[in-house]
Amino acid sequence: MPVIDEAHFFFNQGPRIYTRPEMLDWIDTAQCNPPQPVALVTTPQFMICMERAAGQVGWNYRQFKRRCKRYCRLPAKNTPEDIEAVARHLLPKADRATVKQIVAYEALSKRDLSAVGDVVRESKLLAEQEGATKVTFEHVKRAMYEVLLVSDLPWAEMEKRLRDKQRGRRAVAEAPMPAPEATQEAPKTQEREIAPQFSARAAGVSRMPFRDRVPPLVEAPG
């Protein structure tokens, strides 16, 4: 069965729309009429867009409604157990300290499962470059401190400015986020050389090695 992610983009995302959502009409007819099961994964804005299409262009949403037999609202955020389960699935040979390091980075970056996928992907690229047979604690630590945390910093600064602007000058400071199971240490921006290195299978992915090492979020296994 087809599973379509980001299904809210079936609708025009502007405040004013002029055309019906033809992709949903296609699902109603070409997919559901035979019938063929289809799953749409979307954010809550899907219902807002549907209401807008019905009101602004007279789209008959009832045709879609009667075919949408199962509506499941997912939790707003994954639990630490969910994050750990995904990390273990992506790195089945990793030891406990390595998995805890990944979970700690997810909590620090506040990017949910995308953080897990990124740190695993970067760690695998480092392991590939070294000719290693599996991803180790050291690969994960390097992926975090040499690539991901450096990239996270500009976004964190921008988001802080947006929060401050929305709150105004008299705003109360935001409560700190509870620390994850692993010990967190603030990332430090060290002097670094921007020297992209590429492997045969990972062209286009850059490495940014630091001259000075930064302590890990989790102590390396003994």
C-alpha cells in the first residue's frame, strides 16, 4: 500500500487558494475506488487546509471524508523509550553507551527523531571513511561535536531571537529543559578547519574536524 508523508502539501499552503486539491481527488478515485488502501501521514494543518479548500473553492470534502475510515492522532512527541528503540533499530550492534549518547543528543538538539537519523547517518559515514566494520561510541561523538552541534548552533540562536521578539522585553526566561538520562555538557565552538572529505559512497557530505577535542555527552565505555 502507498504511504504518503507530508500529505498536508496536497493543498496550496497560501491563505487564499483558487484550485481544488487534485491529488486528494486522485486518491478518492484511482486509489480508494478499486479499493486500494492508502495511508496519509500529515500534521494537524491538514484539517485547516481542508476547511479552507471547502470554503474558498467549494471543494466537496465529503467525498474524501467517507473514504477516510481510520483517523489516528499520534502523540505530540516521542518518549525517550521511543527514541532509544529507533536508535537501537538503526544501530543494532551498538553498545549501551553509544545508544545513550544518541538519546542525549536528541534531547539536547530538541529535533526529535530527525536528530537520531542525522547522527546515525553521519556516524556511518565516519565509520566508512575509516574502514570500520561497525559504528562505535567514538564515531557517534565525532559526528555530534564535529558536524551536528556546529550546524545546530545558528538555528538555536535564531529561534532564541524569535522567542525573545514574541515575548517582549518583560518576558520571563524560559524554564530549562530537563536533562536526559545521559550527562549533558554544553557544546563549545572550537577553532576548526573546514576541510570537506568525501568517500566514494558519500559524495557531497562534508566533514568539519576540530583541532581540539571536546568532552562527550556520555563517558566512553571502559
